[in-house]
Amino acid sequence: RSCARRQLLPTMDGSGSLDLRAPIQDPSNLSGGNGATGMGACSRVCHSLEGQSRRINWSLSGIMETWNMGPQTHRLPFHVTWGTNLFTAIGLAVVNFGMVLMIQLLVGLKFSLMQSGFHNNGAGLGVSVLVAISAAYSLVGVCLIQFVAPNCGGSGIPENKTYLNGGSVPGFYTKRTLGVRIATNILANAAGFPVGREGPLVTIGSNIAFKLNRRFAKPSVRESVDFENAGGTRALLLDEQRLAHASRIACTVGGACAMTVIFNAPFGGLLYMFEEVTSASWPLELTFRVFASTMCASMLSYGLCSLHGLDMSEFVIYARGPVVRAWSWSDIPIFVVVAALTGVCTSLHTRGLLAMPRLRKQFMKKLQRWQPWTTIAETVAYGAFCALLSACVALLGNCTKRGKSHLEYVQFNCAEDEYNPVASLLVSTSHSSLKLLFSGENAGEISASASFLAFLAYSALNVGLSGLPVPGGAFTATMLMGAMFGRSIGSLLRELGYPSTVSGVYAIVGSAAMLCGFKQMSLASVLMVVECVNDLSLTPIVMLGVVVSMTINWRMNRRGHDEELIARKKLPFLEGEAPHELDRVEAHSLCDPLPEAAVLYPKASISAARRALDEKEISYFPIMDEDASLCIGIITRSNLEAILQAASNVDARHQEAPTTPHSWDEFPGQRDKPHIPDEVLPLYKVMDPTPFTIVEDTLAPRLYAMFAKAGERAACVTSRQGAFRGLITREGLIAASQSHQTF
């Protein structure tokens, strides 16, 4: 293959390919082929390098063997990849188990003190205790975020999705953020914020997998570079593309395991991550890895429950057992109406979630001088407000005698043998509320007015929360809103005498319809809800609701909530398809600005390398031939830094011992001459010698797939005659795509 283009060239023996696995020892071998663009330049460069003096001997056996495989190949040992997946599944099962126990403990403490207040001094003290405890939990959580890990506010899903897409999110997956996200997610759910656990837990799963993969995989993607014949000094070059590809596979497995342990839905976890990552970034090997890992996570969750004498139903949304969820053909038109109305609601809800942070940010600009105390005060106040509003709305509900279902309701301000249906939906956790709404055994126990009142209050609180540093997911919250809305319609029909209606079925249809519009996911929404209720017979009507809701949502919203956040935060996310606005844009218009100092040559001085690294915005540096007309390779910033650091170490050592004679090799087996230029770096041996080359008038949609689906990070742009025009990088292509987006 040519150094300037990825194309096959005849070797000296006439075969159809050139072996790139061994270090270049005889540059004349590269000039034996015929007439490919850039071949003469490669020949001139390699001949000029032959016989030149060098101070450093670079032994790179094995590096070319992996560097030319491409960005979508990791080639890690079996025990590394599967060990990472297994430990990820174990870690997620244990973390989820511990989080649920802690949430139950904190919520139980809050309810116990609240009920004592109601019994001793009436509603005033009970509500005050509830508000005070919620504010205390909120205070601890927001202080952890503001002072320990500021990037833990929110679900973390946009950043996580960006990394899985191939973007860079420095400082996102650390031990500190992992611990803070676990602790604050527990506190947010215990405080009564209208959030769920799934968003942060997916990020926690990816964080665990990321750290494990970095720990296990790094030794397999490092290449050692010798600097001296004596072997005293070495540089370790890290193959970032292999490591990043392996890390993204591991993080996807972690996210799928997280959804599995939350909902006890292994297939739902797999499909959720498939739609989250999209097929463009889903390697073939990943399906079975996720399949096996989610199975392990689910089995471990059952094992932990059995070990502690607990029922699995306490850890998932729906309990197993015989239920009645009958539906008839006469219900179909009403299901369509419910789904259509829910589609409108989820579109408006998404717009509200996106508008609220902008309004909050504008208001906070006036209080910038008192940050972060204003943010802490606002978060604590909102936590107290959520508890207060939920309690006040619950007081509007009518106390109801306990029915035959024996489900767990909240007593609140009612007598011993009664419960408050509104408080059972608002004051309890989102998972507990969904169990009540999905049930087919509690017909008549939750009235239409109670469900609709809870829907209005919860939706308003959920929208108002957006923009505050609270680590919670909207996945379960959205399901709960849809279930409340659907249940209210089902209960209303039952109260009007509609004979075949089971209100729990309407809650299930409404939940899936609300969720699919928020996430703009179809398969995952259906399977997740069906697995939650453990009834595959509901699949057709759930699919019907999803189709109707998605159709309306697409007409109102261009993208889902997470995709909108990614675009507004300007995260380096590359869509699977090129925007229509780029249809007529040519390659030369997409080139990154390239300062003169960022252009290097095969034999670069240390000062030139340092000047190139001073260009902080540049991550990929072109290596030009001696005539500065053809690009014969690309070197990454990290490899250039490693080479420069190692060379500087050698210079420092020889300055300390100047009288010690040394003999250096330019090529293996060739002795150098006595006069040695100290500053020369042989970049041609560690560059990527086969970068993709794009003709300057190539249209953007044609080259877009190379970055979005093939995972390339940088490519050379040339004229039709092969003259270098610039570099297109993934980051630059993302910036060009985002500049054409509208909100």
C-alpha cells in the first residue's frame, strides 16, 4: 500500500500486497512498484532517510502489526474482554442491590417519622417532617455534587451516549464520579424528587466497565520503543484507537447490565443499548457479549435476593403472580385515542424539559456572584417544594378502604385500615407507584380523579426539576406519567360502566406510549414494558400504542430528549446519517484549520515537535514529504507527546554523562556515524503510513459514512493530482454538522 493512499501496490516479488508488519529496513523496497499517486514521494523520502545520522534507535517490532488494522478492531485477548464483561455484570448486580436496600432504608425512615407526625399531631406535623427530611437528603446530595464531582448533576445519559458514539468526554468516567453518582442517586430517589434510577445507573454501569477495561486492557495495547542499543531507555506508546474501541464495547455491556438489573429485563437491556448506540456503532461481537453479560447480571440479582431471603419483586417494577389483564377488540379505538393523547403529552413534556434549563440559566446569571450557594439553596428548596406539593395534593385525595389486592399503599393521613391513593402515587418511589398502576388486581382501588391529579402534579414537578444538579433519570419518571394518564382514562371508563375495561392495561399502553416519545425508541420501549408486566400477550396493543405515539411525536419534535441535549450541549456526537444541509458540501470545505506549525516532516526536530504540540486545538498532525506537497502519514498528539518525552529523557541523560561513547542505529543492523544531530526524531516509523485519502471535490454524504460507521478519526484531502489540501477529522466533521443544525 502507498504511504499516501490506501491502495494495493505490487511488491518486489510481484504479489498484490505490501507487508506492513515489520519495521521498514530497506526503503528501496518501497520504490519497486509502478506509478501510484504519492509513490515517488515515498521513495524520495525513504531514500533520503537512508544513511542519515540518528541519535535514537527505534525498535518497533509489532507496532505496525496492530496500528494498521483500523479503529474498529481491538484484538484483545479472550481473558481480557470476557473478564471485563463478567466483572462488570457482577459489579452492576452488587451496586444495584446495595442501592435498592439503601433507598428502602432511607424511604422507610422518612415514612416512619412522617406517619408518627400524623398520628401524634395531625397533618401539619406529618407534612413538616416529610418536607424537612426531603430537604436534608437534598442538601447532602447537592453538596456532594457541587464540591466533589460537579459533572454528576443530571442523568449523564447524553455524555454516556456521546462516548459510545465515539466522542471524547474527558474526566467523565472516574472513581470519584462513580462514587458520587451512586450516593447522590440514592439520595435523590429517597428525597422524593420526580426521577428514577435508570439514567444514572446506566452511566454507573458504563463507568464501572470503563475502569475495568482500562485496568485489564492497557497492557495489551501498549508498544515499547527502545532508544538505545543497550536498551536502557524505553517509551511506551499507547494504541488509543484499539483501547477506545474496547472501552466502548465494555461500556455498552455495562449500560445493558444496568437496565437488566433495574427492570429484571435482560432482553430489554440488550435492545435498549442497541437503540441507544444505534446500529452504526454496534460491532458484531457486541450482541453475544451483551447477551451473556445481561444473563449473568440477572442471575446474580436473583442469587443476591435469595441469599438475603428477599423476593425479586422488591427490586423490579412488577411482581410475578396470576393477574387479569383482559382486553377486547372494543378497546382498540380507545387505545388509539389514549396513545394519540399521550403522544401530544410526551412531545410537550420534552419541550418543557428542554426549555426549563434555559430559563433557569438566564435567571441564575443575575446571581452568578453567589455561586455555588444559590444553586445549593435552589436545589434544597426544590426538594422541599416537591415534598410539600406532593403532600398538599395528596391531602386532596379521599381515604379508601383497603381492597382485596393486598398491594402496598401509603396510609398518609388515613386510618389504620385505609390508604390515600394520591399519596400512594406521589409520595412513594416511582417503582412502587408503577407497580400499583400496572396491576390487574386492584381495579377500583385507584380512582380516575386520583390518577389524573397525580399525573398533573408529577408532570409539573418533573419539568420544573430540569436543569438542577440532581442525578436522576427520566426513563421511569416518563413511564410513570404515561401510566398515570392511561390509568385515569381506564378508571374513568370503568366508572362509566364500560364492561371489558381493565384499567391496568390502559396504564401499560399509556406508559409505553409516553416512554417511546420521550426516548424516540420503539423496540426497547415495547419490550421493556412487556417484560416489566411479565405478559407477552399485551405485545400487540403496546406496539399499537407506540406506533401511534411515535407518529405524532415525530411530527412535533425533530429529535428525542437525549439527542436534543447532546446538540444543545455541543457534545462531540456524530449522527449516523449526514445532515441534509451537507448534501452539496465538498470535502475541501470540511478541512480543519491547519497552522503551519502543525505540519511535520518524517525527520522532525524536537523544537518542531514542540511547536506542533503548542497548537492545542490540533489532535492529528500530517507528515509531509520533503517537497511539502504530499501527505505520507498522520501522527496523533498522544504518540507525538510520548516520543518527544522519551527523546527528551535521552537528551537529559546524555547531558549528565557527556563523556560516555555510544553508537546508535538508524536501521536495525546499520551503525550510525560519529556526528550525531541531537534533535532529530524519526516520526516516519511511528506515524500511520496509510491514511485514508479523499479527493477534494468529494461530496460530504459520501465521506460521512467513513467517520460515522467505519470509525475513522482523520483523513487526508488531496487534489486529483495528489497534492495535499488538508485534514478532515471526526471533530471537525461534527462541528460542521452541528453548525447546520436548527433547534
